[in-house]
Amino acid sequence: LIGTEQQLDNGPVQGDLFRTVYNRNRMIEVPVLIGYQWSRGPWAIEAQAGGNIGLSTWSDGEVFDEDALEYTPYTNDSENNPYTTKGIHSLQAGARISYQAGYFHEYFVRPYYKSYLGEFTDESYGLKQRNSGLGLQAGVRLSL
């Protein structure tokens, strides 16, 4: 939200300007989960919980410059990049439902919730960004 004043033919107009900005981040994460599985015939249900340990490695997008009152683009190497390359930690919980279709493969679907514990931005940036989200994995698991 940016407060604006524009001069039109019939005088000044004040209002609000809304802008959507898409910033991109890349992360590498290693899950450390524990779970328990209940099986009955070819069907199985599993509950999982744990955490992820990772590294935020790359980012680009646009950031709001409060002094100039405008958005400026940034890349991973820019001085105005508010996202730091640092370790990240998150908590995760999920459930998995699977069907053993044959001796060597099973089909599964796994909904999960993930919440990151720290901010993605550095301390000098005025906006503190924390992420959480829902996900869904589905696929075929092969046993060799």
C-alpha cells in the first residue's frame, strides 16, 4: 500500500495504490521426520512429524524503498537484497495414505503442514517475513 497524490486536469487526487510483487526464493531442505504406520491388507495410514534443516540459497524480485517511495528490483548479489543466504529451520506434520498395488510398488497421497521458525529477511529490512504452508504430495513408491 502506497499513499499517492496525482495531479489531474481537474486538480489533485489522493488515494491508495495497491501493487502485487512476486519474489522468488530457492531453498535446499533435508527432512528429519518420525512416524508410525498402521496397516490393514493393502492399505496403510501413516502419521509423521518432525523438522527440516536447510539453506536459503538464492532470491530475486522487487523490494520497497521507503526513502524513494518506489519498488526497486534486486537479484541475489544486489546490495538491496533483504533475503539472506542462511540456515533455515521448519517444523512439519503430515499424514500419508497408501495402497500396496503390487509386490514392488504402492500408490500414496500425503498432505502436510510446514511452518518456518525464523524470518527470511535480514535484520536491517523493515518487513519481517515468516512463511508457513500446506502441501500435497502424491505418487508411486517403487521397492526394488
